[in-house]
Amino acid sequence: MMMTGDEIVEFEAFPDNTNIQVHASHVEAVKMAVMDQQAAVAEARLLKLPFTTIYEYLQMLRLIATAFKDVGPCSMFYLAAAVSDFYVPWNSMTEHKIESGSGPLDIRLAQVPKMLSILRTNWAPQAFCISFKLETDSKILIDKATKALGKYKVHAVVANELSTRKEEVVVVSSSGNVVVRRDSDKPEAIVEDNLIRLIVDRHSTYIKESHT
């Protein structure tokens, strides 16, 4: 069932008679976002590069970063991808199917290399760089985001707690921490609306300062 205006949209296509209610304005917002994305792709304003493995992600990140190196401060890296902290090294992968009759299977995972430092120092040193830090414990979130800011020399770290990330985030930077919240008086609003405005403003300032 779908209604217009400020009424409620109800979906009943879930098992066990589970109903999910979605505000009609949310449906319209999603519809407009999908249409905008499709138009951007059709007009060659948005290039989508899907990836599955950590190898694909790091290869594409390097290629894109080096390609934008000459763009300098006008380029921005918004590194919001939730990349796994651990992976199976290429040389540890089996070439053929693992036989089930060979007994228990032990897998040893290695830490994914931190490429932010290389991105900042080698691949695109003049680019404006935003990274993300997600934690489930709010007590350690800001401290870890602050440490990441200093360690990787990014321009800002978006600190978000898992349980509240859709309502508010904290942008940690050398100029101080800024809490960004969703406009609660607008049902269709998302926290990214205000976050992007802040990031764009910071990037514009960075470009101006880089050319003075």
C-alpha cells in the first residue's frame, strides 16, 4: 500500500506478517535520489566503479589517486568505504578447490595494509582527504579519530558511532571538532545532507588557501 502527502506507506512483502512502515516523504526522497543518480551516470557526471575484493579496491584507489595527482588541491578523496580490517594474502590462497575430507580448515588472516599514508604522501599529496572512523563504543571514538587525524595527516576524520550514525556524526579536524546532526524537523532529511555541506565548504576554503 502506498499513499501520498504526509501519509504512511506500508509494505507487507515480508514473512510472518511483519510490516514495515515508511513515511511517504522518504519514498519520494529515495525516488528522487535514484533518478538523480541515473541522470548523473547517463550524462557522464558520475563514474561507478564496483569492487568486491580488497585487491580491487586498493588497485582502483591507486590508479584514481595517481591520475588525479596533477589536479592538486581541487581533487577530494571521501574515503567512506567500509574496508575489512583483515584479509587472506594472495600467496596464501589455494589454487584449487579445498577438499572437504582433509579435516578441519584453519584460516590465518593478515591485517589489511593502511594505505592512507601512501595516498597522502605519494599518490595524491595535495588532494583534500576525508577519512572515516566507525566504532561501537562512543567512549573511544573521538580519541581514535583524533589519533587517525594525526597519524595519516588527513584533513578531517568523520567519527561515527554505529548506533547513532544516522542521526549525528563528529567531524574531527585540526581546527576543532564539529558535531553534525540530521535536521530532525525534516522527515526526509539525512545526516549526510549537512555533512556534505560542511565538507564542501572546508574543501572550498582549502582550495582558496592553496592558491594564495
